[in-house]
Amino acid sequence: MNRFLKSSGFKLFVIILSALIAGSVISVVSKSGSSPLNKAVSVVFGPASRLAGSLSSGFRNMPVSFRSSTYYKKQAEELKKEVDSLREQLVDYEDIVHQNEFYKEFLDLKEEHSDYKFTKAAIVGRDAADRFSSFTLSKGSSSGIAVNNPVIYGKYVVGTVSSVTPTRCVVKTLLNPGINVSAYEIRTGEVSYVTTTAEYSKQNLCVMPGLSPSTAVTAGGLVCTAGISGIYPADLIIGSVDDIVDATADISASAIIKPGVDFSQLTDVFIITGFDGQAK
Amino acid sequence: MMAKRILQNKTFIRRLCLAAAVLLFSILQNTPGLFPEIAGIRAMPLIPLVTAAAMYERDIAGMLYGLFAGALWDVFASGNSFNAIYFLIIGYVCGILINTVMRSNFATHLLLTAGAALIYNTGYWLWHYVFTGCDMKFYSLMRYYIPGTVYTLILSPLVFFLVMTLERKLRD
């Protein structure tokens, strides 16, 4: 045992472990949510994950094609090639339409709120162990992104930045039970907050608890950010009311909210790095 | 001359290949759409890779591979250095166990991977569900994390034979 404790391997193990724990403490103190090692690794290996992200979206966009085999006649092959070419054109067209829609919504928001500062980022990864739709973006603190910056898609809220390195940041979406957003229903003006539970998260839903028992909020109502905490600007769309249910613990009612965007389909998002009234 | 000597050193090439495998597996595992999910269940091929590398390369190299794998995983995760610390320990412990009480073969790899995957998944579940007071704790454990451990185990023979082939071909 004594020999084991004095071995160079054990000493190295203890030194590295201590350094990692110290790094974690530094990240908590600095409120960046990422340790110095994490920052260094993300800078060095960032391009590799960006390349993988591009490959992944390339695979998803690839048209399904059945190439020629020995029994295909020449004419059939030529037709196939033509179909493939048209499919590729269609994919390119759909990409352009998607990009146009993305930028159009962004432009509307930009025109309405000139105080917003934006950064566009692509989704390049996700934690294999996470079940709440968190994802990693291709931009970090070198692009002005900080922890708690809101992440949006068009006028819709996606989530907040939870940790940041110089070239990467991790986003927790509205489907994470740890996220709370102050919110109001636009027709009735009832103010509460939007969060979720593991059960609702599984169904891609959020919940707005603490409504009065006789709430006038009904299914189909639109829920927006109230901007109370200073993390999210006011009036971004969270989603629509799917149902009203009674709370299990008290007499209040809760609205079940369907987020405005399908987080699993996102490929690009915008991060709001600054706005009037942002909490410092 | 120096570069030529380094490139002829099989140990260097082997360790470089293992590091490249760690990088590749990390990207495959954490990039959406690159690795198949089965009914929402995700595999963690980095776990069998680190245990296999530690079994063949022993404690010091094993912990360094673990540190590398964990640090890469942390880039995609929101939890400080949780993965780096976890994989550092796994790499070191696997190397020490093979040095002292276990033989390096497929059965021990399966055993070590099962233990490592189970510890990772239950640890993650405890940290993110139990300690945070999240609902549906046991559902999530049984629906995602235990099947995730099984899925990882199913992949482990493939990973083990990949590392074994690399080690046999590039052993001095």
C-alpha cells in the first residue's frame, strides 16, 4: 500500500485530480460555467466538432438515391442521375427557403428592437447523457457570448447559455427543468413563470404554474416573456397554451405550454448578447 | 532524421492512433445524427474505449486517455469538469486493476465497461435528477440510463477488438 501511494502514477493522478477540482472551483467563481481545461480543449478541438456538425447536417440533407447496379440499363442510369440532380437542386432550394425564413423572422425582430445585439451560431453538438435537449453552439465568449444570454429562433425563445468557452457555449433549452422564465399570457395579461418537469419535458411541453383558480387563460393563448428577471427581454414568444390543468398541491391552476419551436429540428439559432434592461 | 525516428516508433504511432480514436469517438457520440439512437437511447462508446485503452496501456497512459476523453466530452456538456474527473478516475482505476488483480481479456473488459457505464449513468442520474429534485426520477433511470448502459455494453466487443487489433499490430 505504501509503495502504491508513493508510486509516480498515483502522485500524477492526485496532481491532475487536484488541478481539475481547482479548475472547477475557478469556473464557479468566475461564473463562466467552464473550467480552464474545458476552455483550452474547446479552442484546440473546436474545428473538429464544427466539421462533424457540418457533416451531420450534410447527411441529414442528403437525398435518398438508389445508384445503378449491373442490371440497370443505361437509360435508367441517366434518368436516375437526372432525378438525383433535381433532388439536389430541391434540397438546395429548401435550404435557401429555410434560410430566408430564418433571416426574415430575425429581421422583423431586429427592426422592432434596435437595442438587441445578436450573434448567429450553428448547433454543433449535444451531450450524449443529457435528456433535456441541451446543445452546443459554434460560438463562445470571443463572440461576446456570456452565461445567461438568451437564445432565440426568430421571435421564439429557445433557452439560455449555461456555460461558455472562448469558441463554444452550451445552451439549456426551455425543456430543461432547471430553466425558469418570467412570462405573461398576452390576452389576459396574467403573469407567472414558465418552467417544465421531466414528465412534461418528455412530451416536449412546458408548464406555467401559479395561475389563479378562476384564470381566464384558455387553450390557444400566446405566452410571452415578461422580462422581469433581466435575463430575457420582454415580449419574446415562448409558445402557446395547450391546456389548463389544476395544480396537485394547491388550488392554483397551471397552463401547459407548447413551445413555439421544435428544438430537435433546430440547426441555427441567434444569441442575444445585449439589450436594454439586461441584468449585469 | 528525428521525425523519421519518431514515425518508426510503434509505441508513438499506437498511442497517437488511440488518441485519434478518442477524438473520433467523442465526435461520433456527441454530434447529433452521427451515431444511431435506439428509441431515444444513446450509446456512450467513449466509455469502452477508455477502459480498453487503460487495459492495454495501463494506469498512467490510461488516466491520460481518460482525461483527454473526459475533457472532450466536457466541451459538449454543461457541468464544469465532471466528465474529465470521471474518466481520469476510470482510466486510472482500470489500469491499476489490470496491473494488480485482473487479466487483460475480453471478459474483464466487459466487466470493467459494465461497471464504468453503470457508475457514469447512475452518477449522472443522481446529480441531474435526484439531487435537483426532478420528477420522474425512476422512470428516467429505467427508460434512458439503464438501457444506455446496456447499449454501451453491446458496443463494447467492437471497441475492444478495435483496440486489441491496434495494440497487436503496433506493439514493439
